[in-house]
Amino acid sequence: MKKDKLSWARLVSEAEAKQLPLIDYLLERSAAQVETDKDAVLKKTESMLQVMEEAVAYGMTGVKSNSGLTGGSAKKLKEYITAAADKRSQDLLGPVAGTAVMYALAAAEANAAMGRIVAAPTAGASGILPGILLSLKENCGVPRKKLVEALLVAGVIGEVIANRASIAGATGGCQAECGSGAAMAAGAVVYVFGGNGKQIGDAVSIVFKNMLGLVCDPVAGLVEVPCIKRNAGSVMQCLLAAELALAGVGSFIPADEAIDAMDKVGRSLPGGLRETAEGGLAVTPTAKAWTENYFKKIHG
Amino acid sequence: MIGPSSSHTAGACRLGLLAAGILGERPRKAEILLHGSFAHTYKGHGTDRALIAGLMGWQPDDARIPDALRLAEEAGMEFSFTPGDLGSMAHPNSVQFRLTGAKGNACEIIGASIGGGQIMVTNVDGYPVELRGVLPALFVPHRDEPGVIALVSTILAQKMINIASMRVFREGKGETATMVIECDQPVPADVIRHLEELGPVKLVRFVDKVS
């Protein structure tokens, strides 16, 4: 008999069969997997949220990366929005998305500066979930307990993606990293606002619809350009998908199938567009000139 | 974890941890050869610092990682990094460790960071293996003859140690074969001694999981 892959649809129906709220079932399952109790799982998840908060705070100080290529954009955005005389034209994204983008940049910049972060699901995509969760906390007054549960939901979505496809840019391109991060975060948002398991799946699917094919093309192979802004862009895809799913718009392609499609697209990407820095933005004249200079500097 | 890269920083740290685990002690000397993407981008990703941090026994979220080179040197570790070539079959994020411990143990280990922080050690002292560091494991080179696998698995069974996975690699019929056994439980020292006493068994290394 062929082994079944982990499936979001199956997890949702298993929870229904057990007549458990989805979050209780996922929590029970996570605890059983690592042979611990539910409290320990929640505590561990909360410690991840804490690391996310610290990463954002560190990024907001305006840190620069080791290479000197990036840093300080979250701080710059904050100063711009705070100083804005005309809120309508200078806070184009609005508070929820604007804060989420700012914090996503901050966490991604903390990552580039060798700060402590939570891989979500990878370091390259470590800005999206903190950006979203902390913006919900600040702008929507979502209690910490709910955020911890949402992070757990995101983690299970990531597990499904890693099981059916891949979360590594070297295997599946940026869609597998930032795409997965946005899908996980979208599921978390839908959960926070009371969406059911199907709606969470819809949000996951909508994210992949809009991010399918995104390549991994880091300048000089560093997790900086374009990764940091891709985290910010992914926040927007996440919020879009969550809002549609919560509105009941739904997705024609189920989450599991969208994840499988992402996997197939990833594997058909040429090697140069899978984290090797041999394609895309990494081989533009500006990137090549900077890279040559940088390698001369560090390798002597 | 400490940034900036799951594969080039966290994965590298885990490779260092696993390599030190295979050596069985903290290395005093480490000659490290970097292959492919590791060779090209190791400085920008802090791969060098993360590998050394792992060899020092530090976890991927240890805030000392950015300072690992200086701190390891101060702790008396000698190390070197050389970009090199481990062949066309090697994973792009591959590393070779030549390690010597304070007690004189020496070991040559090849491994790769295969994405999302996951790792795979593929060669220990010339023996092909597959070690992922997710479960406690036994590495048992032995003489290839009937019954050795049964003996080893029986001893583990008697101690209620469950085998999660098992692979056997063989150089040739009747020559050296290597068992790599991943277990659900850590293997106590008395069980390891018992295994070492088996005639066909050449060596038993216990390698604990890495976080």
C-alpha cells in the first residue's frame, strides 16, 4: 500500500471525526508526536513567539548586515510613517498591513545581521510570521494566547508543506520559502479571526496561487537581496489570501493540491533559480559588480 | 536559531554538533574543507562561525555564534577553512571535517546541509553512512558475516531499545560492513560495551541526536 502523505484536508476531517475543535486536535497531535503534554507544546510555541518579538525589536533598531549590503529599512519606514503629515498619502498600506510589512522587514534584517530568529519555515522567510502576528497584536488587540495558538496552526501547515513538498529554496525556489511562510501566516490569520479548517486551507491555497513560480535568486548567495523585501511582499500576499478566505470566497484548488503544484513547479525550476545565485536578480550587472567586489574584499 | 540562513548557518551549526558527536569529544583541532556553495558564500552566511560553534557544542540558537571564531580560539581550538572540491556527486552545501580531540581521537567526516536546517552525514572515516542527527544513533563497523545484525539487534531488544531505522553498508562480501542504527532511546554505556565485545564488531560509536 502506498504511504499517504500528510494532508491538511485529512487533519481537518480527523478533527471533525473526533469531534474536537481543530486547535485542540492539532495540539493533541503535536504533543503526541514529541511525547510530551499540551502545556509543554504551548510553552515551547510561546517561547518562539518571544524570540520573534525580540528579533523584531532588534531589527527596529536599524541593524546592518555583516556584508553591509542591507539593513535599516524597517527603521526608515517607521520614521517615514511617524513623521507623515498626511496619513492618507503616507500610510498607503493602512495600519495592519503597514505594521506587518515594517515588522517583517525588521525580523528579516535582524536575521541578515546574525540576530536570533525563528526559522518560519526557514531563516530566509523568517520575517513574515513575526510581522503578521505582532501587527495583529498591536492593531487588533489579539491576546497572546490566541497568537500562540495561531503560531501552532502555522507550524502544522509548515509541516504539511515540508512533508508534501519542500521548504528549501535550493529545492523549490523562493515559493518554497517565502511562499510557505506566507501560507503558514495566512492560515494563522484565518485562525485568529475564527475561520474554520477549510477556510485555513483556502488561504494556504490562495497564497500559493499568487506566489507560484517565485524564484530564489539571492545576490552573492546572501540572504539579503531580494530576500528581505520578499518577506515584506509575502506579508501582503498573506493578508490578501486571509481576507478572501475569511470572506468565504474559497479556493477552487484545495490546499494539498496547491502545495503539490508548488512542489512540481519547484522541481522544474532550472538550478540557476534555486538559491545558487546563478540566475535572476543575482546575475544583473549591478549584482555582479557588487558580488565581485565583495568576494575580493572577504577572500582577499 | 541565529541567522542569516537555515542551510548555511543553522544547518552548519548542526553539522558541527553532529561531527563533534561522532568524534565523541570536543575537537582540539579542526581542518575544515568547504565545497560548492559553502565554499563560495561561507563568510557572508557565517557558515564558518556556525560550524565552529557546533564543534564547540553550542546549539543553533546560541547568541555566541557570531563570535564563535574568536571564542573557540580563546578556548584553545585550532581550526582552518579551505575552499575545496569533494567531487561532482557531493551536495552543493558540503563540508569535510578532519577532527582531532584532546584525548587523541581522530575522525574524518563528510556531511551536507540539505535544506531547511536539515543535515546528512554521508561518510565517516571512509565508510559510507547516512546520519541525520534527528535520533540517537549507533555507528557499528563490523566484519561482514551471517548473524552479526541479529546479535546486535537482539542485544538492543533485550534492553528495550527500539530501532527506528537501520542501514547496512558493505564494502564487499566478507569485508567491512557498517551498520547505522537510529534508535528511539539513547543507548547506555553498558550496552555499548556489550556490543563492542562481539567478535565481528570492530568499533561502536554512539552518536546522540542534535537539536
